[in-house]
Amino acid sequence: MQSEMKLFKEAFDERLKASISEDIKIVIKEQYADAFDVLTDCENSNLIPGIIGPPGVGKTLLLRAYAQKSKRELYWITGDEGVRPSHLVGAFNPSIVLNKGFTLEAFEPGPLLKSMVFGGVFGLNEGNRLSEYVQNSLLDPFEERSINVQRLGRIRASDGFFPVLTMNPEEMSGAHRLSEALRDRVRVWIRLGYPRKETEIEILKLNCPEYKLSDAVLEKVYGLVSSTRMNTDIEIPASIRAGISISRLAAEMTKRMKEKNITHSTLSKAATYVLVGALRFRPGIDPEPAVNSLVRRNLGVT
């Protein structure tokens, strides 16, 4: 058992180092360059920003790039109905409390507290999916830059602490509105939409470096995913991630079949596999035939 744990620790430490040195694949231009600059301005002026945009448009990736450039850690959590204040701040480990009492050693900090102590970037992803009760637990950290940790005392955040809220548009299914109190603390709003065609194709290329994807294939992938964003039958359209997935899957399928180029047929199959799960249609619409029709209309088969 000790030998197994030692091997696991060595492998775990290696993966930690790999994560730290990992290049972030992001195109910092146009709206992303503007957003990056505004994040810098917000931090320098002690204002808390919120980033609003549809899923897969690069909100969290932008924060990762911002934290990396400023040589800080990004601590983040994704909001949903199950998140409680203890998931943000941390909680005591009952087994350690039994032996050592309510000491700092028995406390397991959450991402919000870590970012306040170490001076990191705190990303609250999909913050509008949190209940109002949890949203209101963020008021002190966001406004006063301090927080009371039960049984341990009140701490003040390090200078490098920078909270950023990211959220999907409020009209999307499953999203709550921000409480008035929390909205008042978020002073600047940065909107991200789907990028221009040339920029999105550049993002596709950046995320498929090992494949020699032709411009024609990338054009077709972009044409397909962008068509879902104008389709009134689709509630949640294809994201940039969906385009990357289609491109990579089609390239691997072509390689496995030892074909020289990606055919219409292979691209159509890859697109169908991806879009069946990536799209959300209006109630009453059967996803599979709807995706098949969408793919045939945009790509065709051979």
C-alpha cells in the first residue's frame, strides 16, 4: 500500500507540474483582447467585473489566461443549486476536529478563501445559477475584501485577490437572476459573443495543431456550427468547443480509415456524433432527426 501511495504521489506531483506549465490555447484579439484590457483596468481600479456570454465562448479560458499572465493561480467554482457557502469558504474535517478541535489544521479551505489568502484570481463560473442565499455570502468578500471564517476569525484578503463573475445570459434555461445586493457589487459588465468567422476559424486551428486541417474543412465546420446559432428551433446552439470537437473527431476518423483527406461523409458522421449532445432543441423536437437534417442541409454526404 505504501509503495502504491508513493507511486501515486510521484505521478500526482508530475501532473501538477504539467498543469502549471501548460500553454493556454486562446486567441487574444478583437473582443478577447478588449476583455483582457478591461479586466486589467478593473483590477487596477478596484472594481469587480462580470463576464457575460453564451456557453463555450471562452469566458473561463480568458480568466485562466489572465491569471497566468499575472503569474497567479486561478481558483474557481461553478455555480449550481447544490453549492453552499461552505463549498466557497471551506469546512472543518470532522475526523480531525475530534482529535485536535476546531483549529486551522482541521479546516479544509475552499477556492474563495484560498484566493483571498494567497492573492489569486477567483472565478465564480455561472454565478447566476447560485441561490440568492449563497450569492449573499459573497457580499463581504466582494465589497469589504474580508470574510469571517467561523471559529477561526475574520481575515482580510491579500492584495492580489481579484474576484470575477462569469455567467450565461439570464434568459437561458436554468439561470437565476443575480440578487440585487450582489449585482450592486459587480460594477463592470463585459459581454462576449461568438467571434467573427476568421477569429473562430483561427481558434479551431489553434486547438487542432496536430492535424493538417484544410481551410475548406474548417470553413464547413464553421458554417455548420454558426448555422445552429440562427436556428429558432435550437435553444442552446453549438459552441466553439463543438466546432473543435467536430474537427478533431473527423481528423481521427480519417486517420483510422487511412484516408488521405476528410470527406463529406466523414465530416457529417463526426458532426452528428458531436451535435446530438451539444445542441438543445425546443421542447417537442426530437434531437436525432433534427441533427441529421441540419447536418445534411449544411454538409451533405457522399
